[in-house]
Amino acid sequence: MKKMISGGVEWLEFKLLREFPQISHAVFLRGADFNLGEQGSEEDQELALDMIGAEKGIKLKQCHQADILEIKEAQEGWTLYEDYDGMVTREKGVALMVRHADCQAAIFFDPESEVIANVHCGWRGSVKNIYRETIQKMRDLYGTNPQELRVCISPSLGPQKAEFKHYESELPPHFWQYQVMPTYFDFWAISRQQLREEGVLQKNIEIAGICTYSNPIDCFSYRRDKPTGHHGTVVALKSEVKLLS
């Protein structure tokens, strides 16, 4: 990932996605807070739209399930949808935002069909395999070939801090092999394996590998600081693409 700064705002960009001029994206760091309803959050959301270069934005009241919303004919400004944890669109100029602190935010991009998705995935989302549901939705709606997908996963809770004392009742047995030490789990590896099982190529997966708990300067962490703020991970298909001559 590449760290960027402008006007005192810091964000991260994925190497895989920087190759494509038709999309814009950012993982905003701790200087901006995207908590719903918190003071200053609306200003940060407007700032995110400006930086992404979009006039329309979609945000979710996330619920740790595995339902994916298709976005069509978005309205000006920000629109909030409840009871979804992911969204897909091929509409240009629409920013899709996921809020997260320890959970993963995953951007999916199909350069062949020019379709994007943005997904919130905590451990419950991993158990429900929301990444499989996202890929299936993209395949059903747009004919996406998983081998063409680029998938990028934000900073999130790392293996050394992801403790599940009651994992035998919370996590399925096939997750247990991902223990890095007793009761601690590598959800980065779990996510990579789930994506690979759906046909995403190894070279097309970028995982930040930044633990939110262990990076208090840049990252919010619910486990470390609850209550805490939220990162915003935002992606949009550009309305206009300026090609270099």
C-alpha cells in the first residue's frame, strides 16, 4: 500500500488498484472519523466525496451479515441503506463507502466489466463467507470472471491480536487450522483462502497486512479502544478518465 497525504488528510491506496485509471479509491486513516451520527463525520464524508471525485455516495448501516446490495440510479449526496454489509455497482461517479475498525473492508474490481464492490467483513462475515456471496453477486449480475477480479483488503485485526476464547462455538472447524497460537486466528489467511476457493488468482489479491490494534497512530481499533471511531474505505468508478498522451 502507498500512504498519501493532502491538506492534512492521510489515506492509503492499494498498489493493485493504482494500476487502473478508471477507478479512484482511498482507505482513510485515523485523522478522519466516519462513525455514523458522530460530530464531524458528515464533514469527513463530504471530504471523501471530493477526494474521490464523486458527487454521489452510498453508505451502509452494517449488520455483520452477508447481504450484498446492487446500486443503481444513485441520488446526489450521501444515501444510507440499512441491513447490508456490501454493495456492487457499475454506475460511474458513485462512491461506495464501508466503515470499519478491526473488521476488514474489501474492494473488488472487475476491469473487464468495469464493476466495483465494497464489502465490510468482520469475523461473522467470514463465517458467513461474505466474499463468496460478493463474487457470486458480481457473477450473476454482470458476468464477472473471478480470475479477472482484483481484491484488496484494508488494515484490520492482525493474527497476534485476533483472540477468540470461545472459538469452538463461534468459528467453524475448518477455521481452526488458522490458529497462530492458542485461541488466536489469522483472518488475513482465512480471507485469502476464501477468495482463492472462489477462483480469484493469488497475484490479484492484496492484503494490507497492517494490524489496526497494533497501530494506534494511524488506526482505529474497537478491541483496543472501545468505543472507537471508524475508518472509511471508499471506491468509485470515475465519470471521466484522463488518459496520458
